[in-house]
Amino acid sequence: GKNLSFHPIIHTFKNWAKISKNDPPVESVRKLKNSIWGVCLHETPEIFPFVATLMGLRLSGEHLDKIKDIEGEALEKLIFNSIRKLLIKSSQTIPLVFILEDMHWADTSSIEFTEFLMDLVEHNRICFINIFRPGYIETSERFIKTASELYPTIYSPISLHPLNRNHTEELVGNLIDIKDLSLSIREQILDKANGNPFFTEEIIRSIIDVKTGFSKNNVLRKTSKFNELIIPQTINDVLMARIDRLDEKTKNLITVASVIGRNFFYRILVDIIHPKEDIDKNLSFLKEAQLIFERNRMGEREYLFKHALTQEVVYESILDQKRHDLHLRVAGSIEHLFNDKLYEFYGVLAYHYGMGKNLEKTEDYLLMAGKESLKSSASNEALTYFQEALNLYLNKYGDQADPEKIAMFEQNIGLAYYNKGLFVKALEHFDIFLDRYGQGSPKNNFHKLLKFLFDMFFFVLKLYIPSIQSKRKPTKTENTIFEIFQKRGITLIYLDTKRFFVENISFIKKLTSFDIKHVDTGVYSYCSSSGIFALTGISFNISKRLIKRAEPLIDKNKSKEFLCYKLYHFFYNLVSGNWSECKEYDEELVNLNLDKGRTWLAATYVSLQGMLKVEQGHFAQAQMLANKLKEIWNVFKYQNANGLHYSLKIRLFFKQRRIQEVTEALTTGIAFQKKCFEELRLSYFLGIKAYIDLLDNKHSDAEISLSQAKEISTSKGRVIPLYISSYFLSRFLFALNTLERSLLSDDNLNIIKCKTKAFLSAKKALKTANRFAPDKVEVFKQMGSYFWMINKQKKALEWWSQSLAEAEKMGALPELYRNYFEVGQRLFEAKSNFKDLSSIKRKAFLLKAKTGFKSLNLKYDLEKLEQFVALSNIDL
């Protein structure tokens, strides 16, 4: 079952719902739905479709609509979350013990599933018993590592060690009553078994098989045959000796069974075995010999080899040609007996046809198994199936292979990697797919530049002169190409921002050659392209035009399309400073998208809304949105949501100047980002940490944080303003603090040096702030402070006037009140040549600041203001 998606999980839920192999698909759906209803009642419509999808059941009507348009990782998260709800509901009625055996042979998706559910043990009446052999890196060892690292208090490993000699001897005595067994024979058994209870048991069974000295009542008595008794060296030798002693019909039966697998259904065995006489009799004999045992599962008579090693030994003893023939007969039997629900067996059929050397059918079933795995969100297994199918195809046809078919394989492999968030690998296969259709990038840098300039020219031309845009409808293949273009763009956001921008221009230029209404990803692509120009700060004007172009095409009944439009419309206005145009948060639309598993869209929108609330001083609403991000993380285990949650919480505490809370949040947030290898957001956190260190007078710590942030930005090349702005803001503040200290000395050379550094820092901070409005007010304020320090007071007042105007226009209340304080205290300095700004007296600025700090409960700022007033003997 290594490549059978969610095999142990599906097996468990089928047993729970009493679904049998004989049940037609409609009956299986009915049984599962009724079982879930018995636990979840009116929540069943929200849970059932996803559990059914995991189990590979075919849905229709409203249940099919529920999962429609959900794909990849989103589907996986919704499936896992639905099962979480089901288990939690069940545990409220009765304690649950979830037992999964032989997990060392499980598929990767099942391992990920169990890891996702681990935390349920902490607060629910649920116990997971996972049984596996150690030493399997991808399964048992991975599970042990994850459980011990994440849940050390609730994970209890129980290791089974070899028996000691006394216990082995006791086991032998419990199996049969040994009388007069020579010491040498007994020592041979103990030595060869080496504490392995299965080996010990098989040695005794072997002795019983040949009846060496065997009498009534399971008593062994010494006979002449004991002199001929030979204890095999290995467990394999013991098992093979037992198999060789079977009569021909029984040996044939167990041979056929070993090809079917460790467990085998009676009717498959009967369908393929020849001759069919004495099947029941021979099965009974194998049961008595304890080589197999029988059970009734899902209404089917089923047999299992008592130990997997027994099946392996029998299977390995079959000659190659006979083995190939038997695999083909097993595959044919499955096709015949389970024709009405063959989709459940695609992976098994691919395995049997592959072992039977029927490469054409193997390839067909691998491809079908891959597509089926993608439907049930098992991307790991889909990846394996597609890769094996591609290798088979290339080996078979070589240079004669059809390029379109190869492109289809590359597309599916890329999607499987993409769904798992493995963007480096996904990008590699998306590039190959697009190259096959002549849509790749030039390899030569000069040609790349020419193509970019050409694409940019025609893109801008068609954007500003819409009448020349084509009205052609794309073909199905062209829509597929657009889909892969879009997904490749998302991978490039995280991997290569420069290439991301260049490739996106090419993508949008191609889009303008078609009637956008008929491009599947058209509206989404226009909106996201608007975000690119806003995100990079290259052109707010183009960003706005793209949003306007998409606006009349938006269907508000399509929740994904509508939220995409709202997100990028909001983002454009947020970073460009048009905050009055930012629409209010739409909780209903967010939840509609979360119901479809669109975690990136929902979490990003919530995060941006939260940022605006922070900047405008609506701290309670910002906290609510931070809680929403935490909820998305808890429900979907969507890593980016947790990163965004830390970002918003850190910005909230930072804007409130809650030094202790922001320091603690930064410590956990930075650790999380390092663990996730998300360096861009890490650089943002380090920038804020440097600012907090400066507020706390920890200049050496601030210098270290700035150095670390600079190292990240240098290694990444061009970094978008969203992530780099906090670094430049803090670097400017650090330079101003250094300059202010230098001015207290008589070291003119050092003062000149500090002025130069501050000026260069100012230029960088200003350039970035003009592309990222949330930091613009504070940078303008710092510009005023810089000119004030170097005795250009009139210039300083001009910058403070700009800062106040921007703050009032955007409603950035926390920074507006800090501007009041900065201007007020500077005007009270002895060196000040001015007593007012814009006809507002210096004392009035301090009063405005005090009133504002109180209204927003900015305790840190209020305390600093009161200290200044007291030291300056100012009566407020």
C-alpha cells in the first residue's frame, strides 16, 4: 500500500461505515453519509463531501457542488479539517481509540494525515495508536521525529525489544510441552531465534509440521528423529522449509495468494486459481498451520498472511515468468470483479500490470491513478504515479515520444509539486511544459531584455488603447497554458522576484491577445498583475488601470473572483496612500472563500485589512483580524497564515509601542520564519526588532538586527518595499541616533561622517516610503528631524508639514500624534528659531499629542511626553 493514497485511513473509515467491497457506489455513499449524520447531524453537509472525496467515492448534486473548483492543497486542508471535525464530534459522545497498523508501509499522505491530527489528543477524548517498525525513514522515523519534537508531553513511544533467553525459553514452553529435549537442541533454538518471537514460533511450528518426536497433548518426546533435527539458520529458511513441505495444491494456493498481496479476498483467489478443487480445505489447512488467518471485512471473506515475511518468502520463491503471468491474472480478475468501481483500484492495477510486464496498461493505469490521487488531494502519490508513467513512456518511445504527451506529464508532475508547496520543483516542470508549447523564456540575456522591452511596449499600448485589444477566444490548450503561467507566477513570487516581474509582463501581454472574458484565469490574472505593479512600487498608475480594466468583468457571485478583486483593489489603495478608498472588511466573503479552501486569498486579505486598522489606530479591530489569521492557521494548518498572524501581531504591538509584548512576539515570530525558511518576512521582522532595540536604547542589538536584515536583502537582490521598508526605516533612525550623539562631541570628522550616513539612509528610506505608504508619515517625520539636527530648521518644518498633511489625509492617527509630539518638543528646544508651525503654537502641538495618546491608550508615548513636559517645566 505504499503508493495507495490514504490506504490505511480509507480502510479504517470503510470499516467504521460498514462499507463492503460488494456495495455499489451509491450504497457506499449512502452508508458513509448515514454514519456521519449519526455523529454530526446538521453539520453533515459540510463534512460528508470531503470525507467521501478522500475515500474516492463519486458525488453528485449539492455534494459535488461543495467540492467543485477546489483543488490541490486547498482540497487537502478541507478534507483533513472535515475529518478533524468528525473525530472531535465523535469523541464528545464516546472516547475514541484510533488504531493504525503497519504504518511503516503507509503512503506519505497517510503519514501527513496522522501528523495533522496529532494535536487532537491534547484537548479531546482521543487516543492514536500507531503501530510500525522502526528504521523506515519516510514513514516510521518521520512520525517519531515529528511527534517527539512537536508533542513531547502527549507522545508516548513504546518500543518492543527482543526477548531475553529466559523469556524465549518460556515462550517455547508455552507453545508445546517439551520433554527430554536435549540441551544442545534447546540451545540451538535459543541461539538461532536471538530473541525474535516470530522466529521462535516458526521453529516450533516447523517441528510440529514434520512431527519430530510429537505425541498427543502437544508433548515432544525424544525419538530417534531428534538426532536428525536441524534448526535452520534464518527465519527465511524456516519459512521456506515449511512451504516446501506443503502438498502441491496447497502450495499452489499460497503461491497465488502471495502474488495478490499480504491480504487477499476469497473471490479474487477463486477467480484466478487453477485447479479450483479443495480450495476451502486447503485454506483451512493453512489456517491450522497458522500461516494465514481469516476475517470478514466490509462484507467480504478475506485472508491475511499471519506475517508479512511469510508472504515475501513465498513470493520470492516463484519463477519470474510464472510470477509475471500470475500478476496479469490478478489484474484481469480485479478488472472483471470490480468493474463498476475500478477507480478504487487504479494504483493496484498499475502495480500488477507493471509486475506482469504489460507496460502499455501500466502506463494507462499510472496516469489514471495519478489523476485520481490529485482529486483526493493525495499529491505525494500522484507525483509518484506521474513520474513512473513518464519514465515508462520515455523508455518505450525514446526519441519518437509525442511532445504533447510529454508536456501533459510535465504539467501534472508540476501541479503535484505545486499542490505540496514544493515550488522549486514545480517551477522546473512548469518551465518544461511551457517550453514544449514555445512559451518559455529566451536563454540568452540580451534576447531576454529585447523580449521584455517588446512585451512591455505592447502591454502598455494595449492597456492605454483598449480598442486595439483582440477579441479572440482561447482554445482549451491555450487556457491550460494560461493556468500554468499563473501558477508559475505564484512560485516565482517566493523564488525570484525579478524574474517574476519579467515573466508576468510576458503573461499579461499574451492575455491582451484574447477576449479576457473567455480566459479561465483572465480576471484573476488582471487583478494579480495590478498587485505586481503596486507591490513593487514600479507604477501605481498601471496598477490602477489594471484594476479598472478588471472591474466591469467581476462577477460578485463568484466568491474567488470577487475576493481577488477586493484584495488587489485594497492593496493598491493601501500602498499608494489612498486610504479613504479602502473598502471595509468583508467577513462573509472571507468565509465563503475559506469554505473553498482558498487560504492564500483569505489570509492575505485579512492581513492587509489588519495592517490598515493598525496604521489608523483601530487597534481592537486589528486584534480581531489577527485572531482571524490565527484561526485560519489552527483550522487549516496553513503556514503562511501563521506567518501573517505574527506579522500583524508584531505590527500592532510595535505601533502601540508595547515593548515587552512586541519583543516576545518578535522572538517567536523570527524563530517561526527561520524554521519555514521564509527570509523575506524574516528581514521585515528584523527591521522592526532593530527599531524596538533603538527605542529601548540597545544600540548594539539594533546594529546586529540591521546587519542580519541587510544580509538577507543583499542575497535576495531586489526586495519589494513591503518587506524592506522596516529595514530602511530603522536604519534611518539608527543613523539619526548616531548623528545626534556625534553632535554632542567636538569630533568634526565624525560629525561629517555621521551626516553623510544619515543622508544616504534618508534617501533609501524616502525612496522606499514613496512606494509603501504605511511608513511614509514616519519617514517624512524623520526627514524633518534630520534637517533639524543639521540646523536647517526651515527645511525641517517643511518636511514636518508634509508628514502632518499625509497623516491627516490617510487618517494615520498614531503617527499623527507622534508628529505632534516631535514638532512640539523640537520647537521648545533652546536652539529653535520658531515657536509655531502653520500658525499652531508649540504648546498646542504637545496638547494635541497628549490628547491623542490618551485616546489611543498609547502609554509608552504618553509617558515619554510627560517626562519631557516635567523636565522642560511646561504647564499643560
